[in-house]
Amino acid sequence: MSAPAASLPQRLGLLGEIDLLLRNRFRFFAEVRDGVDVPRKIAAMLMWSAVFLALSGAVIGSKHSVFQALASGFKLPLLFLITLVVCLPALYFFNTIFESSLSLGQNFALVLSTITMTSIVLLALMPVVLFFMITTSQYQFFKLLNVGIFSIAGFVGLAHLLQGTRIVTAKDRRGVTARWWVLRLWILLYAFVGSQMAWTLRPFFGAPDSPFELFRGFGGNFYTNILASLGEVLGFFTVR
């Protein structure tokens, strides 16, 4: 039995779609599945996820300088958008091959809801970042702290993606097993592309003894840098 109309959340502007996503995910994804207001949902999620990510980027960059805060506030939404553009076609085409009935717009809305949820969790955890920004001066620890926070937000976002996929594809009975394997492999692809894109767009934090840089030169990779930072925090060696 459907809920009475009076009990459903009233959507006011594009922010209403975000409120629906947070308060009634089942209805949100059911509407995506049925093609209800999908362009409106996409517009709302694009706008608000960009705002939330920009605010989070500004916070993590503010430890270095005002210029770094502005640059990180611009680059963090760009990071998620480019990663989405790179990875979305693979998800759409492989789902289509394995008999998914979802359109490109529905796939876009589904994945964009993941980014939106990630951005909301990130913004909610920014007070923690501010606390440690004020109480510690060790750059490598601050970097690892933010990697951990981004990992938590990403995990919540991916759990949200899995839940949404179950709801949106509930009517697609054929090729279910294959599509779930595709989704798992796509999540790995998304993580690798996202981490490499983050490395390409660095710095986001800005090393305390270095002048402001909008972008840094190529070389190295995200994973070796994180291991080096972990080694310094644990006292094994010093990162130069």
C-alpha cells in the first residue's frame, strides 16, 4: 500500500530532491526507475553535490592558504565530475549488453546519487577536519586523516549505489548475476580512476613549506605517496 500523499515529503525547488534522497531513498530510486522527473533530479544533484564538494575542498585547502582553499574548492567537484564522465559509459554499455532496461539518463542519475551522498557525508565530517587542523600541525597525519574521511564517505556512497541499484533494476529479471558482477568491477574501476585523477589534480592540501601551486608535476602515484605518508607518521622515515 502506498503512503498517503500528505505523508510524502514536499519538494521545494531543487533542494527538495536532495531532501527526498536523504529521507526517502526508496521513493527517490523508484521514481528514477519509473522515469519520474529524472532531468530535475540530475540537475539538483549536479548543483548541490558541486556546492557540498566545493565547501569541503575549501576546508581542506584552507590549512595552507586562501589561494589553496579556493583552488581545492574548485578542483574537488571537478575531480568527481571527470571521474564520472570517464566511467559512466562503461557502466551503461555493459549493463545494456547484459539486458538492463535503464536509459543513459537513469544510469547517470543512479551514479550521480552516489556522488551526492558522498558529498553530503564529506561535508558532515568537515568539522572533524577543522578540529584536527587546529590541534595538529603534522602535514602527513592531516593528509592521512583526510584520506580516511574520504574513504568513509566513499564507502557510504557505494553502499548507497548498491541499494539504489537493487531498487532501480528490480524489474529486470534477465542478466541479474552478470550485471552485479559488472557493477562490482565498475566500482573497482571507479576507485582506480578516481584515485589517479585525484593525483593528477593535486595538490588539494598544499605542503606547508611549499608555495601555492594550482597543479603539480606528473610523477609517482597516489598509492606510493600514501604509503610514504603512513611510514612518516609511524616514524619509519621522513617524506621529502
